Amino acid sequence: MIKFGKVLSGVALGAIVGLSSLSPAFAAETSHVNSAKTGTQQASSCITQEEGKTVALKQLPGTFKSVELKDNMYTFLIHGKDNKDHHVKVDAKTGKVTKIETVTQVKVFTQTEAKTIALKQLPGTFKSVEHKDNMYTFLIHGKDNKDHHVKVDAKTGKVTKIETVTQVKVFTQTEAKTIALKQLPGTFKSVEHKDNMYTFLIHGKDNKDHHVKVDAKTGKVTKIETVTQVKVFTQTEAKTIALKQLPGTFKSVEHKDNMYTFLIHGKDNKDHHVKVDAKTGACSYQ
């Protein structure tokens, strides 16, 4: 005879054991689901940009211009009804306005405005302008017939400095030539201009060439040098020397490195190379 009570007890016991063994996994799954829900709720707790904008404009009515989000903080730039720009900070988590700042407007004078100021300070003719490091530097030809630099601060509009431009006299080539020929009369041959120095080549009345140096800034003669004449024998002169040294028939010549090399067929019925120095006229042959 089957005892149902014991069977049922066994089934019930098995079910209980089964549930007991499943409960930790089930509990872990339930915990995971709850945790995911909490994370979703936290993520959704941050207000949107539009929501933050509404909060900001409610706090400071005006025209929205721009927004920046950094470290869970919205910073809205709003042009207020007071005709000024303001930064309104809204916490992205709480939706509360944490700070309102008025943007400082920095006045910068335009070139035209600064020019008017400069010419008022120093009347004359405007020539040019340079703008660097918030400073205008105007070049103005004043009524005193001199050039001046007038400096105007681009931020304050104040004239900070007026300088008279030093005029540097530079002698022209014609003026310097007149000075050189007055110092050393003769015939002008050529001129070179380098590093504010004119160097004139003048053939003097002593029948020699001279270099006359004239400073382009001062107009003074700084140096006179007589050009050393280097005698160079012509090919004809050298040929005469060669044939005198070794009589015969001239055949050919080569000129290289200030040396003539003549090929002469001598009276001994042989060919010889005769060398003649173009500077000294010294002769040697093989």
C-alpha cells in the first residue's frame, strides 16, 4: 500500500530543495535588474540642453546666443534686455542656476577713430599707419614740415607718444661725384656703391688711376688710393721675346695662368716650347 503522505512530503521536500538551490542565482539576477534600473534613472536625472536653456531664460530674459557643456554644467550666453551679454550657469544635474556673470565689453578704437585722435593731437598730412600689440603708430607729416610718429592706444584711445622722425641725409651719386672730383681733379671712369660708401675710379692729372671713397651719409672723402698698374705683356710682345730667345718659325701659342707657351720650329730643325711670363716677360724654353 502506497503512503501518499510520504510521497507528497518527498515531492514537497524536493521542490523546497530546488527552490533553495535556485534562490542565490535568482537573487543575483534580480539585483542586476534593479541596478540597471537605478543607472537608467540616474542617467535620465540630467536635464537636457533645451530644459537648461528654458531655466536660464526664465532667470535672465533675453536672446540666447550660445551654450557650452562642461563638467555637468551648462554655460549659456544670453544677450539681456539691458543690452549686455551675460553668462548664465545651470547645473545639468539639479537644473538650478548657480551663477550669472555680465560679460565685460572691451572697447577697441578703430583705425579711423584713432587716426582722427592722432590728427587732432598733431595736425598735418596722414602718410601711413601700423597696428601692433593694440597700438596704432601713425606717420604724420606735420605743419612744421617734419615727419612724426604718433602712437595711439587702441584700447584707451589716448595718445601715448609723439616722436619726430630724424631725417637722414643721403648724398646722391651725382653729389658724391662732384665732391670726389673736387678733391681729386681728373676724368671720371666708374663708380661702385656699397654699404653707404661710394668708390669712384678717377684718372687723375698725374696720368694715374685713383680710387676716391666718399661717405654717402656725410659727403666726406674718407680715402684716396692710387691704383697700382700691373704691366701685362701682350701676345705680340711675348712672341717677340720668345723668338729673340729662340730664333725660328712661330707655329702656335697657348695662354694660361699668365703664361704664354709658344711652339717654335727652331733653326736646329726641331720643335720647342718657349714659355714667356705675361707679367714679367721672363722667358724659358725646352
